[in-house]
Amino acid sequence: MSVNLPAYKQINEQLKPYQAKLVAVSKIKPPADIQALYDAGQRIFGENYVQELQEKQPILPADIQWHFIGHLQSNKVKYIAPFVSMIHAVDSFKLLEEINKHATKNNRTIHCLLQVHIAVEETKFGLNEEELEQLLETYKQQESRLTNIRIAGLMGMASNTENMEQVRNEFRQLNALRQHFKSRFFPDQDALTELSTGMSGDYTIALEEGSTMVRIGSMLFGARY
């Protein structure tokens, strides 16, 4: 079997003390592998490509919570809006508006995470602190018309480095931003509570630094080619 069930059980045990959720990253993996992990108890799966997710969703169990974790173009939102549970990498107000528009058409509420750039690499997507603040201010001004989305939290990817202290500092910085903007913009609302940080190589550090959601693929499904 290509699904690593012992690793799945081990990860779940590690998540329990933190009450964190596991997003099983299933991109480029066949539906049979997803079904095998589903049969073991997993319900949240993360996909990076719209067309691939469109193909998988109808042939897999209806109660799967699909998280879209890749970079999402505005013109592709309509294809996943009927069923996607959470979108992890929102990096513009325009994209938020588009998600709200298609969530409204489908009479659904879609949970969104704002992607923040915390890594040293230039290639990673995401907002800086100033852009995040501006986006949240704009959202609060127009919140009354954006009724079909929820700003659930923040998402970030640490630098690709073996310096785990740097990784820890980046995760800690993102959690501090989340706490700061939560108290400023959503003090009495169920919003900005989630922190999606940590992947196969650094999720234990992410948990220690406040992650509520880890995105793990290779430990569960093996390497992607």
C-alpha cells in the first residue's frame, strides 16, 4: 500500500495535545490513495490544482472537506466554489471578493486563510505585514456585503532552510501577527483563529509555535514525482 498508515497514526497522536488539524496533501495522488486514508479516518484533504480537484471530488466520499492550498487565480474560483471547504492562499482583496461572489451563488460560506510571506525566498506568494493590514481594513469596511466568506486565519510557509531556529522564528512571527490583528479587527468574532503552518519537515516546530493546521503530504503518501 502506498499510504503510510503508521505515519498517519503517529502524526495524529502528535496533533492531539495541540488540538490541531491534519490537512493530508493529496495533490498528484490517485483517488485510491485518498480513499485508503479516508478509510483510516482522515477527512481533510488538500489539493493544489483546480482541474485535478474537480476530477477527484465527484468520485470520492461526499463528506470529505476539501482544502485548496495552492495559488488560486480569480477566474478559477467558480470551479471549486460549489464544494471547497477552505481556501488557504488568499493574497488579495480581489480574490476574496471573487470567492464571496461564487460562494453566494452556491449558497455556501467558504472559509479563507490569508497567505502571509514569512520566508526569505522571493519566489513565495503572500502578503507582507503592511499589505495584510490594508486588506483587513478594506475587508472590515465592506464586511456587510461579504457575507459568504469567513476570514478564518493566516497561512504561511517557512524558508527552505536547515536552520530550524530561523523556521521557528518565522512561525512565531506569523502567530504574533495573527494575535495582533485578531485583537484589532475581530476581538469579539469567530475569525482569524486558525494558523496554517508546518509541513512534513517542520510541522513539530509549527505546532509548538501555535499552528492549528498542518499540511502534510510526503510522510503520508510518499514522495511526489
